Amino acid sequence: MIKSQQVKGQQPTVNSQTRIFIAGHRGMVGSAIWRTLEAKGYRHLVGKTSKDLDLRDQSAVKEFFKAEQPEVVIDAAARVGGILANNENPYPFLMENLQIQNNLIDTAHNFEVEKFIFLGSSCIYPKHAPQPLKEDYLLTGSLEPTNEWYAIAKIAGVKACEAILKQYGKDFVSLMPTNLYGPNDNFDLKTSHVLPAMIRKFHEAKQSTDNGEQSTVNLWGSGTPMREFLHVDDLAEAVVFALEHKLEDNLYNIGTGQDLTIKALAETIQEIVGHQGEIHWDSSKPDGTPRKLLDVSKMNTQGWKAEIDLKDGIQQTYQWFLENKTKFKETKIK
């Protein structure tokens, strides 16, 4: 039996022999969950690549469940992308995510899976909701238009899990992480999020020179918006916590509860990378939402709290980037 800290009398519901299916196990989130579970002694982890199992195919998902008989399902699979990708491809971001999660949730329910962990995103909350964002703010206002298609799909997943808990009493829980970063992140400058994009930009500027000096790094906006960042290994620990305990409710925010300005983030990454050139803020580009911070008191009360310091996490992520940068095509600094 895997031992875990007892919280409010809750008992562990899994052990080292439990068959756990991690959907999306090759991605940044799924791979972190896999690593963490292995390190904690779980020995029956199941993962399938998209080539081996198309989660959009309902019949294929049913055949997989019939063959593998998973006892626990962790849904870390989704079609994801930045603002540009969401805005230009609204239909697949809505439909494919609905297909993936609906097939997993419904099949898990029909095959009597008792523990299901659904991973979503903080974008499910209204664009103009008060800060920090509480779980109770869900469906209280309009969404951010640039990613509402993805958000609507994730909201549907949250509500499907809530409905199963309400009607059947099964332990289907939803975790909503803040902005994630870490090993296996996406460093493609066209599709990546702000933190990995900055790591790559500062690194490539460090390698480039302009009149004998390191190249300038151009960044969007004013640098004044505030954002929260969570290392993916902290999210993985939150998933394991939810796995080993029956939580009191169905929806929990997962984050650090702390944020910083984009300017402060850039300066931190610049220091870690060792870039000594200038930073140019392009104020003609949009800043986006002024602040986006999760209220994580609900999960903290259950007994989980993020532990990885942002600076330490960025240093670790930069080291991973250096060890794997041959996978990424060089980009001209503009």
C-alpha cells in the first residue's frame, strides 16, 4: 500500500497495484504525472500514444477500456495551443476537446471506474471575474473571446464530472491549473506560451551578436500585466494528492497563489539565461488581461500546496531546454 498523509480522516483509495490510465502521457503534464507516480511506487501505469489510440474515436476508446480495464483514469489529454491557434481554429479546439473528454468520461463511467481526475485550465473562468479567481466564479460571466472554444469544452468536462458525482456518487474530480511550465514544454515561438517563449528568445539572443553586443530581445506589450506560474511537477503532486484522497468537492484550482509582472518574469529569465543585451517592450502589441491569479485556498485547505520556487523552476526548465535544444529549429532574432 502506498502510504500518504491522512487529511481530515480521508483514506487512500489506491495502492501500488492499481491500474492507472494516464491519457496524454507523452505531453508535458502527462509525462510529469507519470514520472511522479513511478517515483512514488505505482507499478501499473498505462499509456497510449495518439497513434495507438485515437481518443476522438468512441469505439476505439471503448475497446481500449474493455481490454485494459483501468481502475483509475487521469485525463491529461487535450488539443492545446496559444491565442493565435485558438482564434484561427475554433471548431477543432471545441469539437476535438469535447470528443476526447466525453469519450473518456462516459466510458470510464460505463466501465465502473471509481476515480477519474479531469484536468482543465484557468481559462474556464469569466474574463472580468474578480481577482483572485475562485471556483465559485465559474459560469458567472462571459469568457475571453480568443480562447472561449477551448474553455467551453473544458467547462463541459467539469460539469460532466460534477454530474456523475452528483447522480452516482463516483469520485470524479476536476483540477484547474494556472499557467504551467517545465520539462517537455513547447518552445516553438509561434505556438508556445510566454514563459518558454522567453527562455528561448533570451537564449538565442545570448548566442547572437549585433555590433559586438548580445542581441536585443523584443517582447510584446508593456510588461505590466501580472501572471501566475506553476511548475508542472507541482501539478503532478496535486494530481497524486487527489488520487490518494477523496476530496470534499468536485472542482479545485491548482496554483501557487502568487503572481508577478511579465516584466519581472522577463528579468528573472534574462538573469538565469545570462543574457546581457537589452529588452525592448513593443507597446503596440496587446497586454491582454491585466491580472490572472487563482485563489488556491480551497485546495490548500485539503492539505496540498505548491512547493517549487519560481526561480528554481525556471532554472531547471532552462537546463532541460539546453539538454534538448537540438529538437528545436534555430530562430532568427527579430
